[in-house]
Amino acid sequence: MTVLGIAPSAYDQETARLARRERMKGFGLVTIAALMWSTAGIFMRYLTLDVWTIQTARAFFGALSLILYLLWTERGLMLRSFGRIGGKWGLLLVPINTLGMMAYVQSLAWTTVANVMIVYAMLPFVVAGLAWVWIREPVKPRTIVASAIALSGVMYMVSASAGSGRLAGDIAAFVMVLSFAGLVVLSRRFPGMSMAAHSTLSGLLCAIVCLPLADLGSIKWVDLLILAAFGTITIGVANVIYMRGVRKVPAAEASLIGLLDTIFAPLWVWMIFTENPGDGAIIGGLVVLGAVIFQILGDMQGKRKKSGL
């Protein structure tokens, strides 16, 4: 039997080739998104404005870039996307996601980029715990072990931060992780939700909340260009590219690629601004990264066994 005049073996080879191409395309998109996210620390270190002004402008430009994206993709039916944000739970998480956006910028202002990335690397484990509480998604024993290892690394880092004035930044980073974990679990609960529309609403709310405390008159043209790039790249473009890429690769492998963010973000500021993360951050970060890789490789191995590979 042939399909469209193609012998079964040739048809299967063509299908496999197309699948590999799509997978590689997904890997490339997720990698680009992770590298874009890793630039957040660079933007923060270049800006000398107060944090509320940065919050306002970053959120505004991020939301603006997402609105332009929705106008382009929805072809005049943009409002339809805002009807797919997860119902009442989606509306509830808009202010929670807004808090996460604010906490992210605050953490970058209050502590080293390395500390923020170490706490951010805890995201898979926070998602697993929240998913178990909220939607009763089972937690694997390997995840529990990896979570305990990662938590020990974060605790070591935090203990080193307590005497250096960075503790507030570490706490803000964890608030950001809790917020983002809620958004991830919501997307699992409502797979058809529009993440772009949700992030747009969160960005607009963040800009509105921070605006009364911002000093927009202090923004110079150079600052404006940096802020526009900051919001567009780290909120708009990176999120869109990641959403497109993550559909083409397994979640565990996408998470592994996403670790590039936690590796490159502190590397950039160390190379450009000689920002020393400190021994506590280095040791704690290695422990956390080891735990995350241990967890993700286990997921990948389990999927290969199920598929018979």
C-alpha cells in the first residue's frame, strides 16, 4: 500500500525527517528565548533610574509589544484572545503575575543576578508542588529528592546573603518564582489559554500600579531606548518565541534548554560589570543546577523507556 504514491518506507522517512526538523526548530527557538531572558541583568545594570520608573516603563513596553503581536496574529480579532485567559482563575492570576513581574525587577535591583537565577532554578520543583496542591498532579519520588537537594542549595545561598544585605532580593526572587509557577500550573489546567493575552494584561496592570511612584521626567532618550528594549525583549519577544518553541519539543528537554538563562545571566554581568556573585551563590547555584539536571534527565529517561527507545 502506498500513501499519495509514496512507498511506506519513503513516507515514514519523510515524516521522521519533518519531525526532526520541527524538533530542531523548537530547540533553536527555546534557546533564543532563554538567551533573551538572560539579558535582563544587563539592562538593569545599565539603567540608573529608580526602580519604580524602570518597573513602569518595562511593563508598558512589554505589554505594547504583545499587543502588536496579537494584532498581527489575530488579524483584527484580538479581543478573542482575551476571552481565553482561563476564566475566573485566569483573571485572579493577572494580579499575581503582575506581582511576579514587579518582584523580578526588585530582586535584580536588590541582589546579584546570580542569586536571582539560583532561586529561579527552583521553578520546576515549585511548579510540581503547586500542581499537586491545586490540580492533584502526582509528584514523583525523584522530584521530591531533587527538590530537597535544590532547597538545600538555596538555603545555603540565602544563609550567605543574610549578612550581605541581599536577603530582601532573594525573597523577592522567590515571590517571582511563586507567581510564575502559578501561571505555569494555570496553563496546564487550561491548555487553550492565551498566554500572550494574559501577559499583556499583567504588564498593563504592572505599569498602572507602578506609575504613581515613577519619575517619568527623569527618563532621558538613552534610558528610553534601553527601557523599550528591556520590556520588548524580556517580556514580549522572548515569551512569544518560547511559546512557539515549547510546542515543538518535550517539556523536560525545553526545561533543560531553559537552564541557559540561569547560566548566562550571571555570566553576562560578571563579564561586563565584574559583578561577583560570591562563594555562597556559586556553591548554592551548583547544587541547585545539579538537582534540576538530575530531575530533567530522569524525566527524559522515563519518556524514552515508555516510547521503547
